[in-house]
Amino acid sequence: MQTKRWWQSVAVWGGVLSIATALGLAGITFDPASGDFSGNIYTLWGSITAFSGGVMAIVGRLRAVTRIGK
């Protein structure tokens, strides 16, 4: 089986984009000085799941030992 560097994997880049999108769309703000929290819990949940999916894609790709068949 041929090998390639991690940055050459489309799956890794897809995971990176998913994580970046999740972080950018979170829209949650917290002011530690006043304790104020603002944002939408549904937006937060969507961002958490997108972030988790991105991490799972990257980790799964880097740990893979077998190829996917046709």
C-alpha cells in the first residue's frame, strides 16, 4: 500500500474545514468578568457536532490501516 503525508489526505482537509466552520459559526459569547452568556443553544449544538465530526474524520484517517474497497 502506498503511503502519503497527512496533509495530502482529502479526508484530513475535510475534517479541518469542518472544524474551522464549527468554530466560526458557534456564535456563542461569554464575558468572564460579568458572567453574561449570549447565544443560541441550537447553534452551539450544531457547532459541537460539526467540530466532533471533523475531529473524528481526521483521527480516523490518520489511524486507518486498511484501504476502502471499491
